[in-house]
Amino acid sequence: MQRVGLIIVPGIIAIALFVGINSFDTLSNETDSPLSSSNLDFNAYSEGINTILYDTEGKINYTLQAERQIHYNDDSTELEKPFIRLFQDGDSRWNIVANSGRISATETTADGALEQIDLLGDVQVYSFDDLGNRTVMSTEFLTLNPDSETLETDQPVSVVTSALQQSSIGMIAKLRTDEITFLREVRGRHAPAKD
């Protein structure tokens, strides 16, 4: 009986080793095969992007930086920590930062120009005038049209300058002409500039 046990135990061990090694080989072969892009819902991933876009005259229109960008198969793009600089007459005039951003496929024109970028989470729009006075707009959601330099939101928004504090629900801002339209529940406070 001991002889049978001496033959069966090593046989079982040999079979277990064979099955284990064979299944390991099968798993490693499956992971070595490249994934097709149809299995993924995104087709491009970038870290530390820095994009410069020019107008028709070759001047910088705006720049777009982000810590991370994911471009999906549906032609939408997600941005992490976007930073956008809008230029006027060759100078950086307005800066926009947010926690995240989204560019949808339907938001590009036939020539590839962006019609809008949706910015989400702690959105800050700021600028300095020729005298160094700062203007800051703050909201949680903002739609930017970078070509026309317009901003829109239907969320609570505040605008603070050295002499003015304004808040409302909803806003449309035309940055090229420095026009801001507050939509509803408008409240403001004017403080005279300090000498």
C-alpha cells in the first residue's frame, strides 16, 4: 500500500504542476496580445499638454495647457486642471483656470476651430488692466468660446475688482469689449478706490 501512495502522490503533484504552468502560459499569452482600439473608449492620452492656437493673421489667439488630456473615440476631450490664456493684440489679457474641462465633438467647426470649452469646478477668470488692477470672476461652471472670447454661465458667479463686488445667478461676458451682463438675482457693492 505504501508503494501505491509513493506513486500516486508524485503523480498528483506532477499533474498539478502541469495544469498550473499551462494555465499561467495561457494567461501570459492573453495579456501579451495588444488591445484593439475598439476595446478602449479613448484613443489618445497626454500628460502636460501645451497647445498654442493662432488666428488667421498668425498672431496667438489663445493657449491651452492641462495636466492631463484624454481624447475619446466619440471625439470629445476631457482636460484635468486646464489653464487657458486669451490674447489680445499679442498680449495675454485674460487667464482662466479650472479643476476640469470638456471639449465635445459637436463643439468644433468644420475647419477644426473650437466653438466652446466647458470648464468645471472652481473656475477662476482673471485679468490685470494697464494700471495693475485685478478683475476676478469665480463660478463652478463656465462655457468659453475661445474664438469670440465670450463666457457664459447659468450658475452663481461673482466678479471682484478693486472697487466693485458683484454677484448674480448667470452671466454673459464679452471679453473683447469688456461687457458683462448679469442675468438674475444681481447684487453688488461699490467701494471707492483707496488713495
